[in-house]
Amino acid sequence: MRRLIKIYDTTLRDGTQGEGVSFSMEDKVRLATRLDALGIHYIEGGWPGSNPKDLRFFRRMQDVSFKHAKLAAFSMTRRAGGNAEADANMQALVDAGAPVATIVGKSWDFHVTEALGTTREENLAMIEDTIAWLRPKMDEVMFDAEHFFDGFRANRDYALATLRAAERAGAHWLVLCDTNGGTLPAQLVEILREVKQAVKTPLGIHVHNDAECA
């Protein structure tokens, strides 16, 4: 059976986190147009709820038609103890007008309790509530499982539970993020095999090259 690998480009958001890298809105528009011309399937435009420049970019892109790509807007899950409908980040995501939403959520239980300062159960609810609320408003919703590989090694069952929460809510893609860039290829393949047995939703992968394996 012929398989299609889809490319999701993060240059316009993740690419700006490098030292000395800063794109103007016009830079981002030109880059997005070039990426579309290359045949990229998804272009992550930025985080509309985090800064005015990204919000202006998405408003500008509402008048731009791509030939190949779908534009994605990035955001985190709703805040602990809140609800998606009242969350400013969620509203900014919808207002951005992009057809695809990419939601990053914690999959390492250590970060849930120490960074978010909430319970594991509440984090699962944050993931599920956010995706379920966005699902009817977007063409596609992706879940970025932050620090997934570190989380899997620390607590396999909880890392998988975050994926299942996103799957229950109707996520179209589950993206496994090697946020620290420390997972070696053999480890990655082994973990992917286990994940494929645990969920049915199509998988994506977001890796960093800290270990110089590219």
C-alpha cells in the first residue's frame, strides 16, 4: 500500500527561536508563499494569542490563497481550572482564521506537576476539553505532545494517556515531540512501535537535532 508522508513546516514559529532570528510580518508572508510553492502540506504561521505581530500575520493571510499548503495556528491548551470557551488563547486561535489548529500540551507528568502546577488528571482534562472545543470550529486539529519521549521514558502510561485524551476529543493528528532533542534513532523507533499499538489516530513526529543525528 502506498503511504504519503505529509510535511509540516515550523519555520515561521519554531524557526524564530534561534539566536538572532526575527522575521517581520512581510518576511513571514514571503516565506509562507515560498513554502507553499515547494509543495509543503502544512505551514505553521505562529501563535496568534502570544503577540500582535502573529495576529496581524494571520489576518493578512486571510486574503492569501495557497495552492498546496494549509495554514496552521499554534496555541497551548486551555489554562488549568478554566474552560476553553472563556480562554483568550482559544478565542485568538479561532479569530486567526487558519483552517488548522495545533495545540501543544504536556505529556511528561513531571512538567505537569512542576511547570504547570496542576494535577495529572486536570492536564488530561485540559487536553481533551481544548481539542473537543476546537474540533467543530477548525478543518483539522493537531495535538503536539510536548516532551513526549522524555515523558514516555519516565511514565509510559501517563504519556500514552495524554495521547488517548487527545484522541477521544477528536484530534486528527497526534504529534510526538522530542522537545529536548535527546532521543536517539533506535530509541525513537522502539517507542513509536509501542505508540502505534496504543492509538489509532495518525501520528506525526517533531524532533530536534541536538544529538546531531540528522
